[in-house]
Amino acid sequence: MSRRTDNHHRAASICRAATGLPHRTCLGWAQQGLITRRQPVPDAADPSQRAFEARVALTAGDSLRDGQLDGAVFGVEAAVPSAGGLTLRLHERMAPRVVTELLPRLDEDYGGLRGVPGLRVTSDTQGLTLRDAAGAGTIRLHGVPGSWRLPDDGDGLRYVGRNAAAPPHAAEREELHHWTGTVMAGPDPASRDHLLSRLLRRPALINRTGSAHGWVNSYCHQYQDLVLEWCCAPAAPEMEQSLRRSGVAAPPDGAPPEPDAPPARPGVIRLGGAEVFVRCGDFAHADGEIDKINASIGRRYE
């Protein structure tokens, strides 16, 4: 086997493990030059697409915390990433809740906006499309039951994106103002969007964190980062190494050299000023309590 062919297979193997796609699909991408050993999963080329994917990843990770099934951290089982867009295959039982959690809605009891600001949903015979009303981003969803419909308002929640053609609501514009970093200090928004977009494009790899018990303690600090905490296997150093091997922290093509900075602490994936934390330890309960939690999670989807 030539060195070039060997590199193609190595890139394809990493791509398969990260995205959940068949090896032959990833190998075809490697042979076409769409992926490499350095970047074995395609990045989104458009900053608006990366920003939209990042908002979806952060919202899904934070809202589904400790409530996933079968370790689907974002409710996603596989991804088809390309430079021009992203298709996600959702976990069959989680799909309705995932889409509902992403919908932007006003909390009229406690104030504020839940969900992804600017997100709009359209449907066709192939599935759902999530569109960014504030930019150019789109995400295709497969695996959502055909019976799914936009939920009614209620329980103090009012959906502001019910009209798929509607521009962002005033509350959404305010949230987007925070998200872009113009109000709240935090990491460089472009680096954060790139890092979180890459996580969403690697669901099969991210889902390894929930392999032991089926769920992960995932949460964020405002709009700045994402934390993944789990107990048992895989060990945090192993998970961190796998993420780095997948290119999640590789400098984007064409990016200027970054200034010297102290090395990231163990368990911290850093891109620019953005960070993702991977922690394995005693964050869960005894086995008996875990069984009760898993049963409770299952009832949420019945």
C-alpha cells in the first residue's frame, strides 16, 4: 500500500469514528481531497454556517444534560458534514424533544428566551430543515417522525418562530447580540463558533462519553464554552486524544499564526480563546441510583 493510500485510509477511519458514516463514504472523501489526516472531518466554510451550528450544539448540549438516551449527547447519532452544509441523523426516540428544545420560545413566567435565537423550521418528505433567520446557516435533520408538528404554546412558553418566514423577534435579536460577544466578555466568537461547530460534526466520537450509562452531564457557562462530564469509560485523556486526532482543535486553513499561549490544561480542548472541557470522574451515583435515573430518562420520551 502506498503512503498516499495509507493516509487516505487513516483519514477515512478517523472520519468514520467521528461522524458515524460508513468507511467507504469517508474513503471516497479522502480520495477526492475533501478530508486529510490533519482535518479528517470537513469544516463549514461559511462563518454564518459555523455560528448557526455552534448555537445548535450549545443549546442541545445544555438543554439535554443528564437526559440523553444511548449516549446521544446532542440527540444526534451521525452527521454528514460538508463545506457547504450539514445533515444530522437524530436518535429516533430523542428526535421530537431535540427539535422542540431548539425552537426559540419566550418564557413568559420567568422571562428571557429559550432555544436557538433565529432558528426556523420547515419540513418536506425527506425530513426537517433548520434555517437561521439571522444569517445564512441551514441544517438538515433526518429521523424526525412524520407525525411531529410545531408544539402549541403553553406552560408559560410562546414560540416566536412559528412562522418559518418571520425575521428575528426582538428577544432573539437581543440574545444574538449577547451571542456575538458584543455585550458579554468571553472567547473570540469566531473561535468559539468554529470549535462548537466541529463538535456537532463529530457526534459518534462525542457520544463515546455516554457509552457507559447512556447520558452525560453536559452544560455551558453562558455563551462561552461546553462542559462534558461523565463517569467510567472512556478515560478523559483518551477522549481528549481522540478529539485532537479528529482535528477538532486544528488551526483553520488560512488562519494566521496564533500568539504564544500557555498550553491547555489536561481535559481542556482549546481553539483560539474558546474551550471545551472533557472530564471523567465520580459525577454520577451508585449503580442502583444510575438504574433509577436511566428509568426516569426513558419515561421522558414515552
